[in-house]
Amino acid sequence: TENIIMPYVQTNTATYERLLNAIDSKHLSVNKAISGDTYTIGEAEFQILGPNSDTYSNTNNYSVVVRLEYGDRAFLFMGDAEKEAEAEILSRYTETVAAQRVSRIYFSRTRRPT
């Protein structure tokens, strides 16, 4: 069985409904994104760095944040995490992300690059 990793948060958007339909039609298992969990895919390893709370008021903060390591390279995928989630990640994983220079592309209507 193939798995998908996602937060246990619901929304009433058409995109979310399409996601649930795709998961169901492909018979995927859903694993809750748990901060600190690590996974290996081939020679790559990734660690879930967020979400770190179950009580965000902004659903963007439930974005699954992943740090991927492959060989001597590391990549940080922030999703749509906003300042609150970013601060929690920096507080909890300072050593993990401090050495990385992060470029981000923003798709949120509420957040602009800083």
C-alpha cells in the first residue's frame, strides 16, 4: 500500500475535496505528519519539521514542512507555512535549519516574501 503524509486538518475547499477523492480512488493510506518523524526513499532521507501544533487558526500553518537530504545536499520545503509556524520550526529545529539558506516561492494571498 502506498502512503500519503498529511496533517489531520480539514477544510471545505474544492481542492481539498479533490485531494480526498484522489486518495480514495488510488487506495492510499494516510499517515499523519508528525514533527520529528523521518523517512527514507532510496538514498534520500527526509524529516518532518512541521506542523508543530493542532490549534492553528490559519490553515497555512498546517503545511507539512520537510527537510530532505540527498548526498551532501539538503533542501527545505516550507509549503505555505506562515510566520507562526516558521517561528516554531526555528525554535524547535534551530540546528537543523540554521545552516541552510532558504529560497521560497509564495503562493499564499496573505503572505509576501520578506
